[in-house]
Amino acid sequence: LWHYVVFMPDHPEITNRNLTAIFDSFGIADGDFNLANWKGKVGACVTKQDEFGTKVRYFLSREKQEGLPPWKEPSESGGKKKPQLEAFEDDGDIPF
């Protein structure tokens, strides 16, 4: 499942709201863009299926996640292979 965050310089309030939702959902400190600190964080979202695949509709705040069952990695839930992520090196030069 992929989710793209669009940074909109002409609408910073929308960008800030979207980032705040992600930070809150995953328990990341507001404004922490050090991706190494994100490793191992777990959040929750509501998804939607359309003709192009599954998309994130919105992220759930930490308090709304309280009633959800704990996350189990795919390797722990029935022998499925854990997905491999591409390596990401932050050289400070954002490619967009």
C-alpha cells in the first residue's frame, strides 16, 4: 500500500494538515522529518478500493486506534513473506 504526500507551497495549511495526520497516526513527533526515527512506527488508516487499486482515504489518530487489534507483521500472520522495502538514502536533495 502506497500513500503519496503532496507538498503544496500555495496551500501550506493543507500540506500541514496532511502531515499532522500522519505524525499523529504513527506517533511521530510533529515536524520530525528524520526518516530514521520513523522506522518501526505503526499507524492506522482507512482505505478505499477503486479501479486503480487500494488507496489511503485518511489516517486514524492514536486515540481512534485504541480499539483495533495489534498489528502483526505479514511474516507473523500465516507464513506470508514479509514485503521488502527499497533502500532510501537521504542526501538532503528532495527529487521534486
